[in-house]
Amino acid sequence: MADDNVAAVLHKVDDIRLDACPVPQPGPDQVGVCGCVCMISDWTPVLFLNQDLTRWVCVCMISDWTPVLFLNQDLTRCVWLCVYDIRLDACPVPQPGPDQVLLRMDSVGICGSDVHYWTHGAIGDFIVKSPMVLGHEAAGVVAKLGTNVKNLQVGDRVAIEPGVPCRMCGYCKQGVYNLCPDMQFCATPPVHGNLAKYYVHAADFCYKLPENMSLEEGALMEPLAVGVHACTRAGVGLGKKVLICGAGPIGLVNLLTAKAMGATEVLITDVMEHRLEVAKSLGADHVYKVEIGAKAEDMAEDVRKILGGDGAHVTIECSGVESSIRFGIFSTRSGGCLVLVGLGKPEITLPIVNAAVREVDIRGIFRYANCYSKAIDMVASGKVDVKPLITHRFKLEETVAAFKTAKTGAGGAIKVMIKC
């Protein structure tokens, strides 16, 4: 049904529903999705007005694993759904604005931030205060162009860089647009994400994919861009020995990036054996299982024995856990660099004097800037293979099951992909 749009919407903590929404229209330089959801509680009969105020829809006595019967937008068909706490309905496809493009979404990966919004309703100061469509690791096909769009054509397959800056501030003009204070980033409150059938986005932040890349690979350009930015900030290159703390999806894309950028040796750590096995299969030179309760100083000594010499030139910390950051500082050789990729508690205790007197640089990264083209080139050239990261696939109608899998890591989940 070409004129329907459906989005997976975070309604409240631990509660995602599929609902109907108008498809947004891209501006001249954009491509696009939107979503809306009703205020439904388990076991509560609800009557609500749809977004364009043309009809009432009744959803009655909804609970876990209870079939739902409701009318679609034009009141011509009923949809019978029994998909855990998710509602699916039809709605008009939005029209692109002048600088946008309308995208028929294909693949959306679930990020840890998506899961955190689902389970906690907030990440730091970013608080979900109203229903929000999740998803920001995405790729789709251009369905319609805004009037000003020249860089894309209908039918182009694109990877979506989810953050659209103001383009006018000092940060944007300096090229570090990831620091733009007016950044509009998918699935960061109050901005809707792109886990939907249709989505509208700025055309200049959509990157055409080469013929030898799939749309699933296109969706993985978002986490890979994080790896590109982190390794660039850290100065990874030929002759460098790299320690990566955490072998989750972000740790693994940093592994792939570090190897592609010429790192001599890469040692990756984790508390889970199966993740280390995946890391080894992706090219890690060494893996190290972190034992809960082990002293950071003792583990750092192990790192020096494994890598030889004085330890890692570069440490990329991907867990955000205080004990792991301490371990990272002790494991980085004097004059080296520690990059903080994972985000945990807002305040932690660190051996800062140890880092200072050994001139260990501690650098943060926030998302990425000017990294998508590099990420695409790395995959298209064959230097990086991201396909093994995808372990599970779900339909849009199975969003809750997909999120539960991503949250628990069931079945050895690394990257969970939703097919829209």
C-alpha cells in the first residue's frame, strides 16, 4: 500500500508501539518518516482522534499477547494484530519539503541508545516527554524529491546520516557540525527517528550507496561512522598498537576501523566470551576476557605483556563503565591517547594524576562529523566487512521482539536489524 506509513513509537518506559502517522514531506534538500501514537495503557479501553483530525479510532482492552482489532485510516479495512504491545495502522505518506527527500525505509538497526530510551525514557538530559519514533541507524530508497534537490534521484539507495545541523553556527562553519547546539538528531528527544515505512530527511545528509553495497550495510554506516570518528580522533594509524575496551557493536566497528586504518595490533576486551569470539573472527589480533572484580592495574600489566613494550599507543573505551576507563588509563602507554566513546555515569572517579604525569591524552567524541563518505568507501572498497555484525533480523511488526533481543543479547545478538 504505497500511501500508508507506519512507525515504531516509544510511548513510555518499556513500551513501544507501531502506529499510523502521516508521511512527512522532505524539504528541498532532504529525504523522510514520522510517527504518532495514542496514549494507551495495558488493559485500558482507549478512544483517540487520528493526527489529521478526520476520524476516531477505537482500541479496546489491550494487553500483552491480546489480539487487537481496529480500523485503518480511511475506514475501509480492519487490521487484526497479535504482536505483543504493538499497534499497526495505515496513514498518508507525507510530501517532501523543498530541501528534503522522502525515503521508503528499508533497514533500521537497533542501537543501545534506542534500547535505553525504551527502558529508561531518558539518556542524561535528553528526556522523552512525548511519544517519539525510535531508530537512527538506517538506510532506504528515495521515493520523492523536494523541489530544490539536485544530488539525488528517485530510486537511489541511500545511507542516512541522522543528524542535521543548523549549517550556520561557528561549529558548523568550522566543519565540526556534530557539536552544533541546534542539531536535529533522529530519535533524540524531541526529534522523531526513522523506524517507519516512510521518513523525510535533509537530502544533503543522505549518501548514495555504491552498487556493491546493500541497504543493510548502508544502515550500518551510522555505527561505522562512530568508529571512523573515534579512530581519527585517537590518531590510529600504521605502527600503532590499539586497545579496545568493550566488544559490543561499537567496539567491533572500532576494531574494523582500526585494522583498516593500519593498526599493527588490536587487543579487544569484554566480559562475555562469545563477543570475544566474534571479535577474533573479525580480525582482532588478541582478545582478553575481563574478570569481574579484577584490579585495573593488574589487567593493565596483562595488556603490556600481550602487546609488548609499554602497552597501547591508543585506547578506545567503548563501555562507559568507570572500572573500564580506569583500566584504559593504566593500559595506555605514556604519551598515548585514550578516547572515550562509551557513555556511562555523568560523574566518575579516575586516576587523573597518573594520566597527567604520563601525558596520556583523554579525548571525548560525540557522534561524528564528515565520516559517512569515508565509512562507505571503506566498505565499498572491501577494506571493511560489516555484514557479520548483523545477527538477527525482524519485521517492523516485530519491533518489540527485536528490542527485547537487542536488550538481552539473546541468541548471541550483536546487531539487530529491523526490515521496514
